[in-house]
Amino acid sequence: MSAADRRARADAVRGRRAGAATRYAAAGVDFLVAGALLFGALVGFAAVRYLFGGMTFALPRAGAVFDAAAFPVVAVVYLVAAWTTSGRTVGNALFGLRVVRDTGARVGVLRAGGRAVICTAFGVVSLAWAAISSRNAAVHDLLLRTSVVHDWSAARTPAPVSVVIPEGGPI
């Protein structure tokens, strides 16, 4: 398949809502990225502590509360930063996805923050709704009026969303 063929296929689906399988795959990558960010922060803290008088290089052991809270905090910050700047996380970029408002506009900080909290706390369950939704919308998409669309372009301008409303009105 030539580059022109791939570009034509990408343009054909640009702006269409992504399905549950692609979104789960992208979320899995993002889960790994958030874990790597947390691990990197811990290694960085250990390196600074070692450089300023520590006798040994060891990762910090803060306790169960820190361990339980640190990953969700890192995940929420990572997701909000990604969705408000380019509309994509690392996982979304790998799979050619972008998070936009239902109107096609960029996602703001408050909407991205709410979406990130819901995705971090209830991600697997919330995303399961996308598999049976006629518009491929997860619960957090319905609550916050967002969409995840196919968009392989590097530009920050979101793709227009293909909105198809059934005869009975919005879902």
C-alpha cells in the first residue's frame, strides 16, 4: 500500500467517531505512559535526594496512601494536559484519535478535568458503553459532551465531527 493510499484511507475516516476497541487500545497505552511518568518522577526524586547527601540511591517508600493516590493524580494531570493542548494523548496519537467537544471544538480545562477524573476512576466501565452506543460514546462522553474521533493530522485544529442524530433525537 502506497503512502497516497494510506493518506486517502485516513482522510476517508477523518472526523468519524472511534470505536470501543481502538479506544481501549489507546487507553491501555495511556495507562502504561502514566505508570512510566510516575516511575520517572520517583527515580528523579531519588536522584535528587542522592545528589544532595543521600548515602544510597533508593526509590522513596512513602506508604500505602501515597501509593494509592499517586497514580490517579499523575494520570489525571497527564490526561488533562494532553487533551487541552493537542486533544491527544500518546495512546490517541498512536491510534490516530483526538478528543474533541461534540461540536468539533477543542476541549477546555474544566471539561478535560472532569473527563480525566471519570476516566481514571471508572475508565473501563465507562468506556464499555461505547461498545453498545449507536454513536460510539462512552458514559464520560455523554456526560461531558465530548467525542473521540479519527484524526491522523498533526495539526492542532480538530477535525469536524460527523454528527448523525437518530430520528428520535440525541441519545
